[in-house]
Amino acid sequence: MRPSGLALMLALILATARPSLASLPPQTQEVIARYLAELNRVESVRGRTSIEPLFALTDTLQEYLFYGELLENRNWSQKEHPPTMEDLSESEYAELSKQLRGILLNRDEVVIAEPDSSTFLPLARRKGLKPDRDFMDVYFMTRPCAWPAYVVQETDYSGCDDYGTGKIVTLYGEWRRYRSAHPKNYVSAATQQLEEIQNSLADPGSPCGGPDSVTRELQQFLSRFPNDPITPKVRDVLNAIQQGRSNIRFPRGSN
């Protein structure tokens, strides 16, 4: 039986990737090869095609590049876990960054392996289907970089939620609209983004401003979505703030 074109492409990319990234386990190298093969397939296909499998592989890449201990092989070089992106030499890391087109990498202070909007947005518009184009628009509206759009970065690894500007409520509406229009597409990724925003509304944990800013955001939510499943929880949070019995830790000196 002759191997398929995709299998041949995967074998070729895997063969060329391994010598320069020899410090990574074979399983991780294979995931890199699968991602690059799928990216090449999407870029070279005639007409349009689903980009969802390619986007799903970005999560798999992240798991293998970040968390070597999740891999089944625990005997790699007698270490506690197989090597990860952080264990690469500078030259190997530079080569990995070069190979992984469409992925933003960082390992200084905070470890990042995120889909790059400069690759995925134009790719979706040029090659993707309607669910792909809509998803990428909302996803990169929510996560223009490693940080969500509604989080203000304070240090290399921490930030606060930007209440009062309407960003959180706007993004909640965008994800509700996406899930309604495309309930069978990007289910895991869309659910994760929506749940993170819901948590920011129903349980404000690290606001940038004082009670007035959170109050404005929650009032805007209640006005736009009076009958949503999380509405009772949001209303309880708002009432607690207004009655002075909230446990939210607001920044010192804020109003």
C-alpha cells in the first residue's frame, strides 16, 4: 500500500526537523512535524479548507513544549521529565523559533507558545471557511497577544482585569454570538475563552480600578444580558459591591 501524500510530507518534515532539535524528545519532534505538515497542507490546498485541525495542534504544541512531564516516556536521559522548550540551547531555541511559523515563542520570565495573529488571521481569510474566519476574528480580538485584551499587564507574569471600559462585556457578547452561529466548531477553544470571561464577570478577582469601575462593567452586562445563566451571579456581585459587603480586593487608594 502506497503512503499518502500527507504521510510523506510528515515524514519529510520530521526527518528535517530532528537533527537541529535533537535535545527534544521524539514525541515532541513528531508534534512539531505534524503541525508544520498541516500548516503546509492548508497553505497549499486549492480553494478553501478547515483550519480547525491546525489551530487544535497549537494546543498540542504548547503541551509538549511546556510540560515534558506529561509525556508518557519518563526515562528520557534519566531526568525527572523529558526536555522541554526551556531546556534547549540558545541555538536550538533560535532554530525552533524559525521552524515554528505561526507560533509566538518566549521563554524569558514567562513561557509562551501562542498562535500568531499575523499568520492565522490572513490564513483564515485566504483559505479558511466561514467558521474559521469568524473564530480567528473573535479569538485575536480577545487575545491579540499572550495576554487577553481585557487584562492590563503589570509585570512579566501578572496583570489586572480592566473593568469599566466595556471590553469584558463586549467580548462576552462576541463569544456568545460565535457559539450561537457555529455551535459545532472550535468547541473547546471557544468554550475556554467564554468561561474565562464569565469568571471575570461572575467573580472579579483582580480589578485594575476601584468599585466604581467594576460596577460600571457589571451594570453594562446586566443591561445587555438580563436573562443569561450567569446573570443572577453577576447581580449578586454587583449588589455586594453597592452594599459594601464585597470581598473583592480592590487596589489601595482606588474609588
